[in-house]
Amino acid sequence: MKNYVRIELQPLGEVFQVERGTPLQDVLFEHGVEFPCGGKGRCKGCRVRVLSGRISLNARQEEVLSSREIQDGWRLACAARAEEDLVLEIAQWETNILTDESRFSFTPRAGLGIAVDVGTTTLVAQLVDLTSGQVRAVQSALNPQARFGGDIMTRVQHALTDDGREELRRIIHHEIGRLIALLLHAPECPAQPLSVITLAGNTVMHHLFCGLDVRPLSAYPFESESLGAQRFSAKDMGWSVPGDPTVCFLPCIGGFVGSDILAGILATSLHDSETVVGLVDLGTNGEIVIGNRDKMICASTAAGPAFEGARIEMGMRAATGAIAEVHLENNGWKCHVLGNAPARGLCGSGLVDAAAAGLELGIIQPSGRLNGDGTPWQLMPPVALTQKDIRELQLAKGAIAAGFQILKEQWADEAQELGRLYLSGAFGNYINRGSARRIGLLDFPLEQIVPAGNTSLLGAKLALFRDPDELDFRPLLGRIEHLSLSVHLRFQEVFAESMLFPEQ
Amino acid sequence: MPDLSKLSEAILKGDVKTAVEITKEALAAKVDPQEILDKYMIPAMDEVGRKFECNELFVPELLLTARVMKSALELVRPLLAASGAEPAGRVVIGTVKGDLHDIGKNLVASMLEGGGFEVTDLGVDVSPEKFVESAKSKNANLIAMSALLTTTMPSMKSVIAELNKQGVRGQVKVIIGGAPVTQQYADEIGADGYSDNANGAVGLARTLIKK
């Protein structure tokens, strides 16, 4: 028996040898695979699919993975060893992308549908069997427009240059077309016609995809007149797909609040709720909706990129080596680092945790001031939290909290308490709710805060089951009011107040 | 004779009540208003600015300080004007067209006021024509512009173009700031100065006006 086994990683195409019996966690870690829960078998982030060879099952795997996943060959890398030659497909992507696996109710329709979440940073597409509601395949990629600027405003700026708009439109069509082709060529794709493709994204993504003029989105009052649902034929897009599916980019709500939030409303059934509920997407642009089945109000607020680890001295995305959690322990604190690696930075959830722990320990004052002479707080050398980092966090959380407060004030005449709060997006899944509350980011009882995953994708998927004539969502949009915070008289004042941390 | 060092303290602490009381007492005791401004208020504001620059103080505290400063200034300024004292300079400030962000602009405005400048705040979404008209009518020697969006920054260039068009570029210095703005951008559009923080803007204004 040889002492080395051969490992092939797909879709990277990397091939290498490791000593027989090596934990897969050690092997894959070196190849950039992340272990979101730290290799504790609590999540499925590190799952791999065995394309050739065998990884034995154990209790931990059976607990976390569904029987369908196990049957399809999925295993947890953190709970396995390399005992023989393996060809593995890695479920993880270059960046954290949430694909939705939640259950939903639907009315079956004929054929196949594809739902696409057109994110500013990432794209996710799901192939759905409309008769069974089953997701047959998923593809994702980075948004190719990102090389012209990470945030929506730099994207808008590029679109205003000579050929910018056309270039941005062309590359997004091409990339989504590629994902669609991959889905349709997947072995799991049933032999049925593709009848509908729905896309959801923020207002800028909507306009750039649809080739609309983004000039209205570049300056005050930030109101475009072309917010409606946009239909195309696959042929116009340059996509070679069989049949003639309806291609529909779902309508935007107002300002920067796009169809991703409309999709979020569908996904959380906010529009059918008897009680007043909230939905918040904690991104660079924080979008907030509160409402019930009678009425909804929404707004967007520029939180900046702090939650994504940007503009933070040692900030990084949630990848191996990132401090993702900070816990209180014996009058001190303890950091949890992703991937059981030495700490090399701080991601958004770690930043929020660190601030919450610092406030509890009296290391950070409610004003945001670090105790002492302003030297950085050594969280876990070499990773430290600087005074400026805390200021960036105060700006980000102040913007979200202020947006919430203004919306709640607007709602106040109804004299109804806000019940549940849904958090959408990647950050909403990873953030510690207690810490978010401690720093005054989300002023809600913990049990009422519900991480809801990629609600943009789920909403786009739900739209696949609708009558194609109803994709303009007119009756629903008529119940949503968009509030422009930038012109709201009290916003600046509330924003400044909201930058402070709660005393306790 | 009131203890004017308490006025500096009150400004630093953001204590409006004490600041107003002491200023009133001092003026009643015939203390020279110019001396109150130069020896107590401006140094206190400089200290606040320094602390803000090194992140020791933050926006909420600075806004509070600005409020204190404003209340005290309202008492002192009419007397200064009556005595014919010249301000450190006359500034027209605003957030450029298409942009509504005003926290940063407000901070700079109050820091400049606290620094002894006469400040005309044009608010937000200010057109190039309005900047130039106000600069002319106020006989300003400085225009300060803020933009928080990459898409509204180009409006700064339009203001400079408008100054040139009306043949008054030589009479007024132009300083710019805001998150997406850089020194490089200032050089590119021919602005006289750039600062990445409110405190720096005061120093910049002083240097430019002396020239």
C-alpha cells in the first residue's frame, strides 16, 4: 500500500499528493478552502462532493447533511481524511455567496426556470424544476463589472463614461449567459423546456443590465423613472438557450431600493404578514423595509463598506485567518479564527463582536473612544482594533440605526410594535445578533431577529412560479412607499446621535 | 471678572449653558470681545479640532461642540462687527450640486467659524452659479466645497470654471473635501487646497488667505 494518495480538486483542476490519512481540513485549507465554523461540523460551508473515490460517513456528517446530499456524494471536509485517491468538487466559491436552500410554497408550473441574483459583487443562478419546485443546479460567479469599481456609485460613474454603459451591459449579459449555459448543460438538468428566467438586483444592477440611463441615479434626487420590470428575449441577450423563455428583470421599488428588496419582501412574505415586520439588508448600501400586508415603507442608507471589512486597518473578508467571533471569557476575551489558522485580520462579524466585547469590558467607551492613549486594542496579535476602525464602525452602524429609527417614526401613527426582523444577505447570516444589539446596530430582542439568507435569490425563484403577466408586481408595488432619507429633515441629526454606542 | 478658562472648558465639554453664561458675564464685565474670541474660543476649537483629527473625538461630540461655539459666537459677533474688527477671512461653503451630504460640510463650517472666519453656509445641492454669486456678494476670499459621491465630484470643477468665466478666479481661493476627493483631484481641477479632515481645513484656510 502506497503512503501517498492523489487528490484532484474541481472545478479548480488542481492535482496534488498528500500523505495517506491526512485530515482533509489540513489538505484543503492550503488550497484556499474556508471552514466557516472553524471545522467544528456545525455548518456545511466546507462540503465537498466525491466525484471519484470514497469518503466514509460518520455521525457528524449524517447530522449536518441531508440524506439527499449524502446520496449525491456530499461530505464535510472537516470531518474526513484522505484515505484513498479522490476527485472532489468544492462547493465553496471565491467569495461568500449564499445560495438559498430554504423551503418555500409554490404552485407548480410546466418546464424549467432560472432565477438569478444579480449582486453588486456576486452573481448566483439557480435552475429550478417548476413542476416539483426542486433546485436542480446552482452556478455562481463574481460580477465581472466589479473590476470597474466595487460599489454601486463607482459603477454608475463608469457607466457615465463614453462606452462605459454599453461595456457594463455587455459583460454582465455575457457572464449571466455563461452561468445559464452551465446550468442547462449540468447533468442534473431535466430534459424539459426552459420557460422563464427572472433576475433580481439593486436599482443600479437593474439599470446596467437593462441598458438604461443611470444618470438619474448619479445625483440628487436619485430617482429614476425607469424602475419597472424589464422584459427581453433570450436572443436579444445573445444567449443561446432552447425555446423562447421569458427573461424578466424584476421591478425596483424606488431610489436605490431595487428588485432585490422586492424579492426579499416576497421571500419573507412580509407583504402577507398580519403583524408589522422588518427586513434589512446589511450591505454597503443598507436597505430597510418595515410593514405588513396593508402597507410597507422602505429606505436605503449608505452604510459604507465597514461591515465587509473595508476601510478597517486589519479588515478582511470572512476567509481563513479572519477573526470572525470575539467572546467574553473570564473578565477577558477570546477570539475565534476561521480555518484554525493564525489570525491575520478581522472580518465584519468579528468587528461587530469586538466592539460589543470592548464595550462590555470597558475597553471602549459609549462615545466610541478607546481607553488609554489611543493605542490600538490588541485583539489577538498581530490583529488589533484601532480608534479609526471603531469610528468607521460607528458611521456604518449609525447609518443603519438612523434609517431604522426614521422608518419607525414614520410608522408610529399606526401604534404597532415591530415584531420580527429578517436579516438578508451574507453578513446577516454571520453577524452575532447579541453583539449587533449591544452596539446599537439592531435594537431588537434577539429572539425576534431572524437570519433569512439570500432573500434576493429566493424571491427571484418565487417569481418563477408566477404568471408571466404578473411579473410587473403592480398591486404589490402600489403598497410600498419609498422614503428618501437624504432629504428627510431629521436624518442627519438622528444619524449623528446613532453613531454613539448604547451605555448598556 | 469671570474665569474665562471655564469658557474653553465648556467648549471642549460641549456644555452650552456654562459657555453662554460665562460669555455673557465676560461681556458684561467689558472684556474685549476680540480677546474672548482669540484667547479662549479659537484655542478651544483648535484643541477640539486636534482631538478630532486624531480620532479622540468623533462626529457627535464635534457637533455638540459646534453648537456651543455657535451659541457663544452669537453673543460675541455683533460686538465684534460694531467695533469694526475684521474676521480671519470670509468663507462661502456648501455641498455641491446633486449631493445632499451635509455632516462633513457642517463640521468644516463650524470649525471655520470657531477659527474666527465669517462663514456663509449655502447648504446642500448648491449650483456653481450660486457658489460664485455668493462669493461675489459676500466679498469672500475663500470658497469651500464638499462632495461625498464620486458622481457629484465633477461639479467642483464646474464651480472653478464658473469663477473663470465670470473673471473672479483670482479674487478667491478654492478648497475642497469629502470622502472620494483627493489631493490629486484638487490638483487636477485646479483647486487651491484639499483637506481630508475638518481641522486640516481650518489650517489650510488660514495659510491660503495669508498668501
